[in-house]
Amino acid sequence: MVDPEALTVSEDSTTGSFTVVLDAEPDSSVVFDVASGDTIEATVDSTTLTFEPAEWDQEKTVVVTGEDDDLIDGAQTTPVTVSVADGSDGAFVDLADDTVEVTTEDNDSAGFVVDPEALTVSEDSTTGSFTVVLDAEPDSSVVFDVASGDTIEATVDSTTLTFEPAEWDQEKTVVVTGEDDDLIDGAQTTPVTVSVADGSDGAFVDLADDTVEVTTQDNDSAGFVVDPEALTVSEDSTTGSFTVVLEAEPDSSVVFDVASGDTIEATVDSTTLTFEPAEWDQEKTVVVTGEDDDLIDGAQTTPVTVSVADGSDAAFVDLADDTVEVTTQDNDSAGFVVDPEALTVTEGENDFFTVALTAEPTDSVIVTVSNPDTAEIDLGGEENDTILTFTPDDWDTPDYRRSWPRSTTGKPRRTCPSP
């Protein structure tokens, strides 16, 4: 007798048992063969049981263990057959086999694991990765779709992953790369979704999607570039130029004020520059012109300041000013001009010549006019002045000096009104 004739175990290696005992005392040994119909699902701890005549009525126990497989196969029923072996007592040898129905509960279910579920990359094209693996062996292929929620921030190297039954437990790797944009957008989080594709194994096709949260670190910051930061022009109205360009894309307009620190030395053709987001990376040019003055002041350096105007994009509005150092070469030199350099007068008549400076002085300039022959001519003015004084205020006003022939009396004539 076999008891019980049905029992349940599970793939978690839980066990059950049944007993076998003879109904009557044999004349000789009775041997039973005990065999599992499917050792993948259930195994027995004894494959033979031997009853000697003296112990014919003592039960013998067979322990059945549930075996773990990776298939999603549900509960499986395995026959464990108890049969009298050849050579046993003649009264028993032809007895029919008996069977214990063993049900093995399944511990496998469709699923997959994504690991890790969060990672960090950067806009400098650094990468990260995650793996995908099945929880159980499918009957047919399982295909996953892998999609980045924002390919401007992060991309994946594989958009599909296919698991065949023979490789169900082998991890597959997806590499995620941070993508560079020009926005000052801070760290951005992008979901990378892993979903079972239509047509996959029936046990897997309705599984919920899984997501990897990918954080892309920003490499953009507000800034602008002025180039070059020094240039040279001259008072002959020669020009130079510099460019201004943003280092990152703003959310709104960025306006720059451009101002010369000394418009007597250098001027700019544009006092404002406006960058719209769509043209943030297009250089804008400022032309600087050297301005002519009359001072003998040598090369002068003028700062041209580029500053972000109030009301510009918030990320840019507090940036520090930048400066272009503009050197204006001087075209003035010290000198004076006498005009004309020769003249003829006769007694009773007069004529004049002028003396003028060629450049503005920083202080008074005294010019001495010498008469080498006072017997023939004298210089204008009752006192026959020979000193000319030019100040910074009247340096460019010619001084008229008249000359007369001496009279026979040897006294100078009166000064005529200046022309």
C-alpha cells in the first residue's frame, strides 16, 4: 500500500513524503523501484525499498523534494511510480505498479530587473550605464524597447534589447551618454524607459515599464567674450575693432552697453549690442575710431567698457564688465610756423607776418622775435615788442607782427591797427 497517493511540494525545495508497506508477509524479499517521472520537477530520496519477511509490516518512507527550474511553467504534476522489482518474492513480482501524483508549485514569474534605476552623466559627454536581465526563462524571445525621454540631454547606445530563452539570465548593458546643449539649464533629469515590445513572450508582454532616471549635469554658464582686449588706433582717424559674443544661450535678450572712457581720444560706432537667444553665438563687431585732438599728449590709453545692461537675461545681468584697452597714437608735435618767411617793405609802408603754434601746448609758450637790424626796420608796437606769448586758450590764434622801415629820424613809426 502507498499512502498518500498525491502530495504537493514547491520549487523552493519544500518536501513531502509518502509511505509504502506490504499487505502480507512474503516468503522472501520484496524490492520496490521508486522513480520520479520528471526529476526536473521532483526527486525522491530513495530509488529502492526492500522489505524482508521479518519486517514486512513496517512502513518505509520516501521523501519527495520539489526542484527549482527557471521556467514560468506553473504548477507541474509528476508521477512517482512505485513498482515491484524483478527477482522479488514470486507472490509479489507481478503486482501492478502504484503511483503518487506529486504537484510541484512554480516559484517563477515573468519579470525583469533594471539596475541601477538612477545614474548621472554630464554635458561633457561622460557616460553611465545600466543593465537589464530577465527574472525567469521565457518560452520565446523577449524584446525590450529602450527610449530616452529627452535626447537633447541624454542618449542611449541601444534602443532594443533581445533575450532568447537560452540567454535569459545574461545581463545586457545600455550605455547612456550626456549630450551637450548650449542652454544654461542646470542639472536636467531625463527618464530612460525600458518596456517590453509587442510580440514578445506572452508571459512578459504585459509587464509594466521600468525607468532609469538619468541626471545630466550642465556645463554651461553665463558669460561673454570680448576679443581682442587691446587695440591701437591713431589720431589720423584710423580704426580698429573688437568682437563680443555670448558663451551660452540665454533664455531672453542680452543687451550690452559699450562706452568709451574718453571720446576725445577714441569713439565707438555702436553703443549697444543686443543678442537674441537665436543668435547668441554670432559675434557682433564694434569699430573704434581714433579721434584727432591738438594736444601734444603722446599715446593715450582709453578704456572701452562692455557691460550687461539692466533688464537683460537674469543669468547674465550680474556679470562683471569687460574692458578693451584702446591706445590712440598721437599725431601732434611741438612747433611753430612763421608766414610768410620773406617780405619787402619800403619807407612809409608796412607789412606783416604771422607766428602760430602747430599744436596746443599744456602751458604758455613764449616766442622771441629778434630784429637783427633796427636801423632798417622795426617791429610793430610803440615799444617795438619782440616777445610773443601763446597760452593753451589762444594757441591757435596767429599773432600778427608788423614791420616798418626806419625813418630818417631813427624813431619807430606808430603801430597800425592789426589786420
